[in-house]
Amino acid sequence: MSFAKRLLLAYSNFIGTPWGDQLAPSQRVIFCVYDPAEELKVQAAIGEFDLATKQAGHGWSLFDLTDTFADWLSQQPHSERYFAKPDFLSTLIRLYPDYLKEEFKKHLDVVKPDEQSVVALLGAGSLFGFMPVKEFVEAVAPLVKGRLVVFFPGTNENNNYRLLDAYDGWGYLAVPITAEREA
């Protein structure tokens, strides 16, 4: 069985179990953890995660972070200058996390997910170098009434997450799902 199919199976088994009520936002977060080399396969299979979620009786919406930096930068006044001289970005870059949080809120306002819905984050690797995934997840998890599923290219050992295996990670209480996990 392919990697993506094993991850999908583990996710399907987990998402199909009854959900507890009265959980803290950090307890409603699920990280689908996978090797960064599998990113394109996960992106290609995202429709199957959508289908598995709906078959389990839950709503689904996808917030894709992949192109958000380019979208944000292209909206900036004088963006051509930043593309020509990226060193000038250091003064502007601090505004990007606020933009992301606002875009996520707009997404929720449009899709209106309820307590039985999944809001999925794809493209977490695109945050690398701009803001920690932990910071973004902690900011948006309280906004999600159901489950926040983060597709996470990295590793998890004892609830210590490392994005892209590039640097020391952080501890987070999310539920990890991997292709190796027996659900």
C-alpha cells in the first residue's frame, strides 16, 4: 500500500471515531505528520481526505497556505521593488503573520464550519522561515469549533514536532496521525 493510502487510512480510522465534547482548542488539533519528501503525494491525495471526512459524517473545508506569501507580497505597495531587492523585505515581513490570521478568519466566515466539521491546513511547510507553525496553530485553533487538521511535513516524537526536519521543534498536545500509526 502506498504511503498516501496508509496516511489516508490512518486518518479515516481516526476521524471516524466519535468526537469528544468540551475539549480545549489544543485538544481539537490533529497533525497528519509525514516525511517532507511526500508533500506532493499528500497534496495530490487531499481530495481523498475530504471524501473520507465527509463519509465519516463531518464537514470539510481546506485552507491552503502554499501560495499565501506570494499573494500577500503581490498586494503590497511597491511589490516590484521587494522582488528586485529581497533584502528590503525584513521590515515588511513582520506583517505577514497578521495577514495569514486575517485570511484564515475570512475563510471561516465564508465556509462557516460547525462543531462537526474539519478545517484542514495544507502547505504548512510554506510557513518555514516566516513564522512558526506552532504560532499559527495556536492563533487559529480557538477559532475552529470542530477539528483543525494540519498536514505537517516533518516529524513527531513524543509530541515534539519538527517542521521539515530542519531545526529543533516544539511541544504541542495535538493528536499525531502518521502512515505508520495503527488506528
